[in-house]
Amino acid sequence: MSGDLKPHDEKSLSESIKMAGAWNVPLVVRGAGSKSQIGRPNGYATSVTTQRMRGVSIYEPTELVIGALPGTALSEINETLASRNQMLPFEPMDYRALLGGDHEPTIGGIAAGNVSGPRRVMAGACRDSLIGIRLVNGRGDIVKSGGRVMKNVTGLDLVKLNCGAWGTFGVFSEVIFKVLPKPESTSSLVLRGLNDATAIAALTAAMGSPFSVSAAAHLPKEVVSEPLTIVRVEGFESSVIYRCGEIAKLWRPYGDADLLEETVGTDVWSDVRDARWLVDPAESAIWRLSLAPSKAPGVIDHIKRVLDARHFYDWGGSLVWLAVNASEDAGSTVVRNAMRGLGGHATLLRASPQVRSTVDVFEPLSPALTELTRRIKFAFDPDRILNFGRMYSGI
């Protein structure tokens, strides 16, 4: 049993997984494959792909809800929503520039990876908008959790548990999201020439204000011609104008703020979302660090004393994108030492298969969390059929 299993609906997906279990054949779970380079390589010969499971299954614009089968292209979701002037709130990243390839991201892969973008500072991440799922677990059982409305959850929240689990517990057969109206107006305000620490202070001030910043980033000189510290403000036009003026006043201790032209601002946030400044050289390793903004400049200084690296800050500094020169461990020892004790986490998003097979790609778990994760894996996938070892060795 090798090659691709290509189920066309939930029933055939269940049958495919049951067959793999009966033959004791582990499966690589994937959609279109745009994020297949993320995680530990497992070398399995057989994959189950949701490419043929396509289509919007639910769209209720007045209820701000959309549902789709997992192989549905993200562009189809965006086009459907745009027809009613709506959008996915979490602004999902497109990994194609960073990882290479031309496979268009699918909505199932977005949910499996909890893929989000700059707007999560205001609207939350993918898992905050995901309100319902259907999936097939490693036994071939069909599981439903959540629904079409936001509600409190008691017990184990299977929606949140599987969003970001990278297909290790089950394969999505449907995902349902809350959506939002598109903003009437968008403006981006920029400060120029700040160093990292001052920029983070300025971004923190803007994000802590009552003026509802929807994205915040700092681009050091190593990725742009001059350092840029940028926030985005969205909403009704009159409100955007007022809030930009108030943020400019708030920023006076840091310098004179300018408005970016709308097209320039749109391009900047697209580039922040997709980490385009770090795409080249293709052999460099890419890390994503999540930590308290106040700690971020110190961590970068620590890393750069040892490694040749480039970086920029998203989410007001809570998210740091870092490119390091290729090495035997992609700078893993240095990066994880710099992050130790800070309560954050580091994810290796791009490196050679050889490196990804020998270092921790995702943040290492404590012994207690490792055991809990192993037990959850066994409950969902007792025969270890689905993406075994992709996130953590032995899980």
C-alpha cells in the first residue's frame, strides 16, 4: 500500500483511514501540500490527501458563518466572502513564498496549522474564529464538535485541540468559521528610524491605547532601507481618521508619524503576513519566536552575538521572525537557550529535512505535557496512523 489515498467525501475518508489501520500503514496527512515542509519528516510512503474534498458547505452571511470541506482553496473562501463584503478575521498567512512551491493553501490546512496573520493582535488567531469541525480520527470514526454559533464549552474542546495539531489527532472533513465584515477604511501610520527597543515601546503604547490597532510591526534596517515602525487602523472612515490622529499624538515622544499611501500599506501588511523579507536566501533557516514584546529585543541581541541572522517583529513584538544561516542544527541550540525561562516558544518553520529530523521543530514539551499529549494521541489514533512523529518524536 503506497502512493496517495484521495477520498472525495467524508465517508471515503473514513474508509481510507480504516483501511490504512487494517494494513498497519501510517499515513502522511495533507491538503494541497503548501505546508508539507513544516514539521519533522517521517518518510512514510503513503499519504491521505483531502484535495478532492472541496466546496463551501455552509454560508450564512447574516449569521457571519462559513463552512467548507477541507480541500477548498483559501482563494475560493476569500472570493465567496468578498462577494458579501466579508472576510476571515485572522488574515491567514500564505507559506508559498517562504517554503516554495505553487500549491494553493486549503482551508483544512489553515485550520490544521492554526495559520494566522497580523490581524490576530485584534481579532485573535485562526483557532479563535474556528467554531465547528467534523473530522475522522485514526480509528476511522467520524467526530463532530462545535457548531454554527459561538458558545461556552465544557470538557475537552475538540475544536481548539485539533486546530494547530497538524493532523496528528484526526483529518478534518469540514471546518466552520465565524467571519467579520470587511472594514470600510484602512490606514497605516509609520515612524521612521527607531531602534528595536524604542520601536517596541512605541508599538506597545499604541496597542495599549483605546484606539484599536489591528496590526503592529517593526522592520529593522536589515530588511528595509530604513527602520519602519508601523501600525494599522481599520474601521469606519471617520473613526480611522480620528484614531490615527490620536496615535500620532501618542507617538510624539518617538518622532513624527506619517500616513502610508493605501497601496503601500496594503503591500507592507501582505509582506508582514507572509514573511517575505526573509524568503531569500532559500537555504537559510526560518524561526518564528513568540514571547513578551519587552523581552524580544534582548533575545535577538543574544542570538545575534552568536549567529548571523536577520529579523523583523510582528504583533507589536510578540512575534519575531528570524532567519539564520544554514548550519547543522539551524541555530537550534542558540535560539532555544536564548528563549529559555521566558515563557515563550520557538518554532522552526524552514530547514532541510536532515535538520528537521534531528532537532526539535516545535517547542519541546515538559514531561507532564508530553505524557498528556501521548495519551490524547492514543485516544484519537491508537494505531498511530496519522502524521505520527510530525510534531514530536514518538507522538
